[in-house]
Amino acid sequence: MSFITLDCPHCFKRDIQVEIVGAKHLKKPSKKQTFSLVGFCTECEEGIALNAEPNSELNSDILTHPHLNQLLSVTKTFPTFPESKYLEQLSIPDIEILLEYKSSKGEVSSRRVRVKSMEYKTKNKSVIATKLHCYCLEKKMARDFNVSRIINAYDAETGEIISDIPKYLMQ
Ligand SMILES: [Zn+2]
């Protein structure tokens, strides 16, 4: 079995082992050799595709090498790890909630999200949330939600309606 260490773009865990199950040598017009790899996060089991370039001349079959970080440098992952600004703002420990959300076009949809951080302002000693930086579990990507367009929010486990989003997230 072959593993490469990565920051998982699904569960956001750093330096996790990704089990590589497929590798393809991409023949590119550029001089650099590139490999296209597919694997699974050993923490959350989500699939990750990545591109990597060999550190030096490669002779061995990369799928039989136990620690691919010694051979390859990852140049790209799909999906991509979210921009660091989301993680630096991380003030909320991965709370999962359900949102009924109205888009700017007026379309209403339900989303299951993991809240990463919250933007807020204070007024008369009360906290008013303005934006939620989330990881959308359906679209499998980072997404921001304007709090003013949230119709309803629910606790993902109990289904209970969340009447005060900032209070709920900061408890
Ligand atoms: Zn993961």
C-alpha cells in the first residue's frame, strides 16, 4: 500500500495519510513529468485527486512505495484546501448545522454545513452575526453564507431550531 501525507480538503485535518489507489503518468507537452493520483483520506474516507511531480528521476513503481512524500511533491489537489483566511478565523469547533437559505437570486435551498468561523458586529452589547464561513457538506466545498439570508437554522443532530445563531455558535 502506498500513502502520501496531505492536508485533507474535506475534513481539514492537517498532515493526514492519504491512501493512494491509482496513479497515472500524465504526458504533458511541458518538460516536467506529472503524475495524476487518486486516493482516500484515511480520516474521513473522502476521495482526493492530486497532481504531483517527482523530486528526482523515478524508476520504481510509485504505487508500491509506502511513503510517496519521499518521491513526489504535490502540486495540486482536487478539491483544493480552503484559503488560509478561513482557518485563521477559526473560532468555532466544527459545529454542524442545517440551513434554509435564500440565495441572492431568491432561490431557497437546504444545506448541511460545518461552520468554521463567523463574522459579526456588536451593537448595544449584543452580537449580530453577519456572515458564516462554512464547509458545505453537500457541495463539498467552502462556502460563505450571509446571515441576513438565512431563513432558518437547525441543530443538525436534534433538528431543533436555532433562534440565536451567534449565541448557539459561541456556547
Ligand atoms: Zn479527510
